[in-house]
Amino acid sequence: MTLDARWAEAWMLRCADVIAEHRVELIELDRVIGDADHGENLDRGFSAVRARLVPAPDIASTLKTAGTTLMSTVGGAAGPLYGTALLRTAQAVERITGDVTGFVMADMLVAALTGVQARGHALEGEKTMVDALAPAVRSARAAAEAGVDPIGVLQAAAEGAAAGCEATIPMIATKGRASYLGERSAGHMDPGARSTYLLLQAAADTAKDFA
């Protein structure tokens, strides 16, 4: 099977649905260790993405539209971080002339992580979205090296992100707004890690629809 521009558009639309569904959850997660605006901001951003999406000739065009839209409509750190992730993913896939293989999909996720870390300067263990995205990348690479197709690579990434989310609960935040709480940040899941998982699971679920 081949993932193409139709998948990318369907993924972004599903992201809008998933974020809307989990908006309150993300707000509550952010309320205890942040500004309580993560769910609201992402919901506004992906609602804008939904409004601006048009049929595109390739995956990169769709992801560029989504990325620039998030950067211009989402407040705080989330807009630049998620927007950069999508723009770097677009750059990675626009260089591909053939099918999106498992290796290509893994490289797209590597590009997303690289972009997020370049923008936010976060490392694993600091209780941020990186703690979901980095294990997602490792799982994706392992799946690709095992010969798994792009759908399986995305599912592996989502599972890695899910484990990464859970791992943030006992962490003490040392980056971002949550770091102001010090030890009081422990015992709570990072909202950025949670939303990262939701978006990756949406990618995998959408890919399965195109199998």
C-alpha cells in the first residue's frame, strides 16, 4: 500500500477531531502543571487547519499548510513546536520520489523530533513532548529495520509515544512552565507528551483506513 496526499489530509482532519475530543482532558492535564491552555490552543489550531486544508498534490504540501497554520494560530510554545514538527516532516518527505516506505516514515518522524528539539532545546527526561516523541522515533526505526510497512511503523511510533507518556508521570519537570513547580510536577502526565501520542495514534489509525 502507498500513503499519499489523501492520507495526509485525512490525518490532519482526524487530528482536528481527536484534539477536539480530548480538549478538556488536555486542559486539565495542563491545569495542574502549566497554564491550562494546551487543549484550548491545540483545538483552536487544528480547527484552523481543518478550515484551510484543500486537496493537495502531495503529502508535503498538506503538512506545510498544517504546520504554518499551527504556527500562526496556536499561542504559547505549542504552535512553534508542533508547527515546526510538521514542517520538518514535510521537508523530509518532499525529497522522496518513490513510495513512502517504512524507512521513509521513520525518517519523517526523525525529522519531526529534530525540529522540535532545535526549536525547544528539550532533552528526554525533562517532562516535555520530547519524552513521547523520542521513544516514538526509536520504535519507528526499530520497526522499519525489521521490514515493517509504513502503517506498522506508525503504529509502532504511537505505541512508543504511549509508553513515553506514562513515563512522564513520575518525572520532575526541568523545562518549560511545569519546571516552576519543581518536585510538585511529579505525579502528573505531561500534556505535550499526551497530545503528541494522540496525534501519532491518529496518523496510524488514518493509515489503517488506507490499507
